[in-house]
Amino acid sequence: MANASNFIGFSTVDKRKPPFTITDFELVKRDLLNHFSTRKGERMMLPEFGTIIYDLLMDPLDETTKELIIEDATRIIEEEPRVSMDTLKLSEDNQVILLETQLTYLPTGVTSEIAIQFDIEAQE
């Protein structure tokens, strides 16, 4: 007998045809990427949902800005009860901010890395 999924969701991202169902760790990763792709205050009825990173893209990437980005990313990941964050790394290259994190999916203990890119030029 196959194991039942703990979490079942729906996404059309990167899919051209059905099925659009995603489950478990893939669903959690998609939910986190959706959270990081939303500017804080952009979502109706949920003004605290989203990230402030887009507001910081044009700022110099000094220690203060790095700290704000890391705090915001940590807050978002810690709000997700289905994972724990193992590592978080911030880097910059040619007007691109890259967040790399290793997450553990709590129901199974499986770990995976996610890289999230914030491109300054894409925001113009």
C-alpha cells in the first residue's frame, strides 16, 4: 500500500498540463517561494504576508542591509511549521541577491536546498 501524502496542494507553476497537484515537501517549497515572491503589504487582508527584500534591492548591501534581509528570510522560514531551517547563506553578484537555505521537512526528516534569487534589474 502506498504512503498517503501529509499535505496536498495545487500549483500551475512550471506545468503546462494537468495534474497540477503537488504534495508534501514540494508543496512546502512552493509555498515558501510564493511567500518570497510577494512584497510585504501586497496581499489583501494579510498586510504582514510577504518579504521586505524587494524594498532593499536598491540599497547598498552593507552589514545593516544584509542583517535586515537575513532577519526577514529567517522570519518567513520560521513561520512555516512544516520545515526547520538548517542553514541560510546570503550572497550578491552583479546586482543579484541570492539566498540559499537548507531545510528539513519535519514529517520525514528529508533535507533539501532552495536557492531564491532577487534580481535588481527585474524589479525595474
